[in-house]
Amino acid sequence: MLLRTSRYVNAPQGALDVGDRKVPYIKMRPVPEPAASQIVHVVGAGERPDHLAYRYYRDPERFWRLCDANRVMWPNDLVREAGRAIFVPPPEA
């Protein structure tokens, strides 16, 4: 069961046969194309992905939207170096 805010909520699911049982799993999800109306945020020293997600979306668990927009696999790569410009997609409707 996934939260409705999960990045995997609409991802396709599969099942793997393991012995006499099926083990469910979530398949890879496509990363959406970047939004045309993104803003740019310059990373400051000590910023964290969850803090940025709260600042822009009022939900710290939406950090994955920043990862998707910047094609980053690991959230901390977004803020590894101060001064880096990252894209921030608009809040969902």
C-alpha cells in the first residue's frame, strides 16, 4: 500500500514467483519531462532536500519532485555543493 503522495503511486506493479508464492514489487516508473514553468533555486550552505520540499510544496516528503526535475537519483546530490542552481517544478494542481 502506497501513500497517495508517493512517487510510486501510479507506477506499474508486478509479481515475482518465489517458490510457491508471488512476491509483489513495483516496476520502474518513467521520470516525467520537466515542467515549462520551473523556477531556479540556488542552493545555500546547509540546505537539505526535505527543507526545500517543505519550502516550495509545504510537504518535506515531496523532495523526490526536485530529484525528478534535476535528473538526480540520490536526494543529497541536489544540495551537495552550495551555489548550485537547481530546478523547482511548480506545485501540482
